[in-house]
Amino acid sequence: MTHINKEHLAYRPCVGIALFNAQGKVFVGERIDTPNAWQMPQGGMDEGETAAQTALRELAEETGTSKAEIIKIADNKIRYDLPDHLITKFWDGQYRGQEQTWVAARFTGTDADINLNAFEPAEFRAWQWVDLPNTLDLIVPFKRDIYRDVIDMFKDISVKT
């Protein structure tokens, strides 16, 4: 296996979304390209876009719904590196990983509003609501530290009515 020198590569600006339902659980989707790999919605920021704009756009693209209100935007950005063998498989090999701004949002719709096939190509094959700490059991290993930080960031959010 060839070693990738990722030191010269930048981090991709990205937003992650913790979408909380009325029961205080978060949305996770199972990636189409990686069976049994679940994650919260996330995606790259377009030039000139704010974190809030990116969060709502990505949420609509990945879940098929825009029925959400932003609760909180994290003050700190979190970075992660891709494993070397994945660098050339994502983003044309331009980035070593992502620098994420995490956004907590309240889901204002119903489960029937979620449509994973609303946009092509679809990101997720399946979805579920889980307790925020339980995301650690579902996420790919190289993102677990990120999710620990997200759990800590949003542990005090209560959206129950």
C-alpha cells in the first residue's frame, strides 16, 4: 500500500447536523456506499454560505425535508482525518479530512416528511432516531472522536415539548 502524504492537503469545510425530534432523539442514516455505517447528516459548505444555510440545505438534500429550526451552532470547529486508504476515494483526493461546524436543529415535521430519495444521488439507504450517546455505537471508527465531541456539545439540549 502506498503511503499518502496528507500534510499538504487542506481540510474540507463542512457542516454536521444533529437533528433532534420531539422525543430528544437524533436522526442517523445508513450510508448507501458503506453498509452498517451510520451518521448524522453532513456536507460541504459552498463558497459564501453560512453554517446555518449549509445545514438546512444539506438536511433537505440528505433527508428530503426542510422541516427544521436551528437551535444552536457550535462555537468550535472540529477536524478529523480520513484514513489514508480513503483519501483518494473522497473529494477527488483534495482533502485530508473535514473541518466541521456542528449545528443542532429541532425537527418540526413528522416521520412521513423524511424522504431519503428526494434528491439524487441518495446518501442514505435507511434511517432511524437514536439517543445521541448511542450514535457512538453506529458510527465508523475514524469519526468516533468527532461524535464524542458532538455529544458533549449538545448534551444539554432538550427539545421535548
